[in-house]
Amino acid sequence: MPDFSAFLHSFSFLLSLPTGIFAPMGLDWILRRFAFALKMSLALFCILCLGFALSVPSTRTSFSETKPATQRQTQAVLPVFYLSFQPYALPPAFSKLAAGPHKRELGKLMLRYGQEAAWIAWFNAAIQKAELPNPKTMAQIYERPELARTLSFLPDPLQHLTARQIPWQGYLPRPAFHSCNQFRVWMFGRSIEQKGLIRGDLGFSQSNRLPVIDLVRDAAANTLKFSIPSMLLGFVLGLLLALFAAHRRWPSSPFMLLSILPSFLMGAFVFLVFDWGGTATPASAAHLNLPSFLLAYKLPLIALTLINTAIFAAHHQVWIQAETHQPFFQTALAKGLSPFRALSMHALRAALNLVVAFFVQRLPLLISGTVVIEVMFGVPGFGRLAWLAVLENDQPLVLGCLLLAALFAWASVYLHSVFS
Amino acid sequence: MKTSVLLSRVWLALLFLGLLFSWLLDIQPGRIPNLPNSIPPGSAQALLGTDHLGRNIALGLLHGIPSMLILAIPALLISLFFALTSAFLLARNIIPRLPILNLGLGLVSGLILLASLPWLPVFPFWLLLSLAGLFFAACCIPLPGPSLSLFLPTLIRMLQLILLSIPGMLLLFSINPNSYMELIFLLGGTSWVALGQFSERSMIDFFRSTEFENVRSLGIPMFRILHRHLFRRLLQTLRPQLAWLLAGFIVIEGSLGYLGVGLPSQHWGWGQMLRLGLLHSNLWWCWLFPSFCILFTVLSVFVLLQAGRKSGELSTHNGS
């Protein structure tokens, strides 16, 4: 973080002269918080940009493979972002053309032969009449101008256009601003049907024919129904185990080893040990209340609780044992406190900051850390939804899941930085 | 020597032997014909049995070794490179400028950036080139004043913040890499943050230590200080972190194989064998042997690197 202290001191001194209410430390604190919030907002913007970059339709299909109606529907005819850089010779109208091999070849032709407006008019007319030549043919015209005069489909003015060349202009860059672009439509929407991400519109799932936001919301609710109890149970059990292990001076390696076990191995262990009668899981969890849900999906709950317990116990034990070497702990023992009481009252209290920060750090895993367990036990949750979306190549649904998980993680990082 | 360390060494030696055999014999599990389905282990035809399609379990396990190592070790090296580079760039404000080292770092980082980001086709190639150039310039040019010199650390911290906020598994799902190279760069390029933060703290501690002041006052060149003092010490302190990361990559490879997504189509690993084995749980050998392989590999890596850290601490303590 930049050190604003000297600047702030003089600035706040000036401010405090008339009113006396801007204490230097107070303003410094406010500005630091503001800078931190600004940094987090920038990170959020970058995350949204990444989500958008992965969802841009023009990157998935080339121009020649999609119909104009599809291009309009997927916003492929719009420029990608507010700002773009293009060679000076290309006019702003060029950026409104859909990306693809045709556009690339057209740009090269315009850079070589100039008269851009005529080229674009010819291009649009050719699209309307469905007479657009092959990109390879356009590339040949670029290489051999005399070919343009022999091809019958080229209009007369165009044959004259290829007579002169202006190659040097192509090397001058020019920024272009686009008020209506794909990012804006994706983020803020354009119509009643397209509300934009800011109003919760993540598009339609291709496989389920339902709004992505509805699917993700229901699945996340199901995930949270068993991930929150397992996280809380794991935290409490892990803390108790860590205290007990620190009291007995056990090495931390066994918990560490358990904590790095793959979740699918832990799931397989639970599946083979606890699933005696072949527990049948319900096909839908929509009608189940919380106790019924937990009863129906007890196996994933057990597996996730075991994983969380091992992870929390491993970390808590290390931190609590580190505090036992401090003088205050020795003093507490010397005063006659029992070791367990000294551990729980003093060592744990001293390590509490790290304990809470670690708990907050693991909060994003409530949503995104249960993929394998959900797939393994058939829980209709968030991770399984993302997995099914990948298998069915449902890109809007995958990106919806990614964005929601990323926003959740972003909030957790913010909280973690506040706590730590 | 402790038994666990000995066992870990034996297991890893077996893995590397298996890797050699797998490469020399060009083992493909699908190419073993005419074996009966579901043979239990111990038979002469298939030592560890066959699965429900008649595929040899032992050969499948051998074939899974290169898939795992090809993914985990390069990804670990890329993570280490990113972590050390970011840590050095963040910690370098407190040491004298090193133009040649900065030049090299900038060049290599720019090339890696260029190689790893073409899957974002929204940005044209020249923009990536400009970004790499900017990064390169920021590394090389001594920036005047505190505000400008804060640009690069702010950029790196922002990148760390973004990478911390994106769940790795879901990012892999979204990108769905088609080749090992993409997957390796994705894994390595998104997993270095914790390692980088740890390295940065260690580097700052070293640059502020009396040891650094002493060797500087003796007139030892900066390269030699970095090579003989800083990086040796760093590799010792980074061992547990590297153990976590390597074990994490092995787990991720197994998890992706288990889920059947996010891996190239030619991939065949222990995770896939475990998934198919659990579908036919009455054939216990189909899920038991892959489970043991994954378990032993993860535990061996962890035990060995932990043991290395302890011995390193001991030798440093004795040496001092």
C-alpha cells in the first residue's frame, strides 16, 4: 500500500484548520480504507472482465459459421469492449463488423488499398446479398491486385479501388471508443430480455432451457445446506482435537497427512464404510427441509465433516502449540493452572486471530469446495451442477457457476483481510 | 532413518521405475487384448487382475504414472518460477538495482505471459505483446519516485488478489483445456500466490538480516549472494510449501480424472481408474489399487519433503 502519511498529515492539517473535526489519524484511516476498497473494486472488475472474456461469443464461433440472426442474438456484431486500438487507416465503422476471417481479410485489403468507406459498403452489401467471397479469395486479392480485375463478382468501383496502394497508414495506431459494446450489454443489459449481470441475468442454460441464475441459486442453496453444518462441525471438532493433541503433545503430522488426502478418497472411504444398506438418495431435494435433507445426504455430510476436521485440527494444533512456548503460557502453568485450562484459556485465546482468519479464508469452499463430494454422492448442489454443465458443454451455466463462486471468494478475501 | 521416510523413498523409486517402464514399453491400457473380464488379482495373466472390460489393472497403473508426473512436476516448476519472480519484484525495493537480473526476469516473464495467455482471444496478440513489453520495461527501468515505483508491486498484488478470488477447479471447468501444455500453464499460473507471499516474506527477512549486510560489506557480488545465500535458504524454507503444492497438483490430477473433465482426451490416470472401479464396487481390486497408489504417492511426497525440511533446519542450526 502506498504510504500517504506525509501527504495526509499536511492535507488533514489544512482541513482541520477551519473545523477541527478532521483528526490526522482519522482521515488517514478513512483514506486507507478507501484505497483498500478501491483495490478490491478493481479486483472485482478484473474478475468480471475475466468472466466476460471467457463468455465472448465471437471467440467460440467464427463469423462465417454463424447466421446474421445468431450474430445479432449473441451480440457478436458489436465491438468487444469500450476501448479498442486499430490501425489509423481503418475507420470506426470497421470495428462494428463481426470478428472472423472475413473481417481480417477485409482489414488487410483496406490497409493496402485505402477508400475504406467503399470497402465497407461493398462488404455490407455482399453480406446482405449473401455474395461474400471466400476469405481465401480475399487473401488472393490482397496478394495479387490484378486478380480483382478478372473476378466477375467484384463490382466495377472495387476494381478501380485496387489500383492504388497506401501501405504506410496501416502502421499508425488509433484508439477508438465504443459506447455500445458486448461488455456493456453483458454487464448492464440492453432490453427487457437482456437485463445484464448487474441485475442478475447470467443468460439461459443451453441444456436445461432455464435461466442460469435460478439454477445456480437453487443448487447453491442445496450445497450450503450441508456444507455449512459440515464446516461448523469440522471447526468445532478440529479445535477440540487440536487442544487435545496439544495437551498430549502429539506431533502434528498425522492431522497434516489426513488433511492432504484427496476428497474422493475420503468420499470412497465413507462410501465403503458407512453405506451398509445401500442408501438411496432422493432424485430431487426441492421438497426437503433441512433435517430431512441432512438425513437424506448424511454420507456427503460425514465425508465433508471428516475432511474439514482434519484440516482445522492440523492448522489449529500448530498455532496453539506455537503459543505454548510463549512466556505468558509458562507463567499460567507456574500459577497452578491445569495444562488443558491454560491451553484453552490462554494459548487458544492468543491464537484466536489466526484461527478466525483461517476460518474466514476457508469460507469460499462452502460453495466451490464440494464438487467431488457432490458428484460422488449425487447431491444436487452447486459443484454437481457445474460438473454436469461441463459434461453437457453448457458454457453459460459453467460461467454462471464460476462467477458466483468468484464473487463469493472475493467477499471472503475482503473479510479475511479485515480480520487479519 | 525413520521408517516412514524409508518407505516414501522406496515408493517414489518404484514410481520412477514405473515411469521408465511405461516409456520404454509404450504401455497403453487399451492395447492389451484377449484377456477375460474381471480376473481377480494373483493370476498369471494379470498380476493385479483385470477390470470389467478385461483391461489389465497393473498396466493401467503403470500408464497412469507419466500422466501424473508430466502434469504435476512442470506445474510445480512454473509455480515456483512465478512465486520467486513475484517475490523478488516485490522485495527488490529494499536492495540495489540489478539491471541484468531484472532484464532476464522481465524477458522470461514476458515470454511466459505471451505463451500462457493466447487462450484469451478477446485481447489481440499485439495487446499481449504490449503487456509483456510493459512488464519487461517495469522490470528493467529504474522508476523515479515512490509513486511510480509502486506501480509494479501494486500490479502484482492485484494479480494475487484476483487469483485468490477465482476457484481453481471451476476455472479449469470453464476453460476446459485441450492439451497438457494448457493445463500445466493453467495449474502453474494460478497456484503460485501462497508460495509467492511466503517467498516474499523470506526474501525481505533476508535482505534486512545482518547476514546480508555482512556479505555486502565483504564486497561479494550480488549474484553470488543471491545464489549462495538467498536461494539456498529459500529452497530450504520453501520445502513444506512445495510439498503442499506438489501434493495438491497430484490431488487435482486425480480429482479431474475422477470427475472425467478438464483433462485432455488422451489422458488416462489413476483417478479415472478409481471412478470406474467404484462403479463396479464388487470388483474390489479395481478401486483398491488406484486408491492405494494415489494415497501412497501423496503421503510419500509430503513425508519426504517434510523430512527434508527438518534435516535442513537441523543442518542450519548446527552450522550456525
